[in-house]
Amino acid sequence: MACQSATLQGRVFQEANLRVTAELQELVQASRDSMDLADEDEDDEKDSERKGLIDKIHMVQDIIITVQNLLDEVACLGERIKNTFNWSVPFLSGLALVVFIIAGVITYFIPIRYVVLIWGINKFTKKLRNPYCIDNNEVLDFLSRVPSDVQKVQYSELKVSRKKKVL
């Protein structure tokens, strides 16, 4: 749901930005048409100021789109965590449950100090043991396999359309 609202908000922002840019370009064009062409130095200065303003507007639009995409990714990550614990994909949720149970048993029998010590040694000697190894984040890899709410809706729509084709 958050991905959909973030996507909808993003579209609204993009449309508003496009409208503002179009209006500013119309204003700039109208002011250019009505300007007196007698003083070229003044025209060059104003043109450079207008170009600077339009460049700033485009820069702000790019920043807004970047922030929107970042918020979309964060919302999708939250939805994937939620779907893991909702058992949307039973195999992955069961796998997470088994990992949590094993981690609980390990921390029950082995003091947390030793677990952290072993984890730290593993982390800092990884490059020494295998210098050409590519780092990855297992938690993010796991969560990338869990569908977000938008992906679940798309999958359900795909299943419905396939059933209609069969019938």
C-alpha cells in the first residue's frame, strides 16, 4: 500500500513539476517577446539569469525524483518485511523462522560475547581469506525475494487474466 501511495505521490509531483516548468517557460517566452531589443547587453544578462533559473528548476525536479524513488524503495522494503511475517510466501517465511530459532538456540547455549567475537573475526578476515570475493548482504538478498504489496497485486491480476484466457 505504501509503494502505491508513494508511486501515486510521485506521479502527482512529476505532473505538478511539469506544469510549473511549462508555465515558467511560457512566462519566459512571453517576456522575451515583449522585451525591447534595443539593448543587447541587457538581453544577454537577462537570458543568462533566465537560463540559470530554468537550470535550478530542473535541478530541483531531479532532486525531487531522486527523493521520491528513495522513499519508494524504503516503503517497499517495509512491505517486504511485513509480508515475510504475514506468511505471504510460506517457504521464505518458514526459512526465516528456522533461522530465528537456530539463532535463539545458539544465543541460549553460547554467550553473546563469543558470538560477536566470532562474527567480528569473520567480518574482518574475509578479505584476507578470499581477496576476490564480492560482498553481499544476505538479509537484503532474502528480502528481495519476498514480494511487496504492489508485486502481490500484480501477480493476482496476472493469475486472474490467465484464468480468463483459459476459460
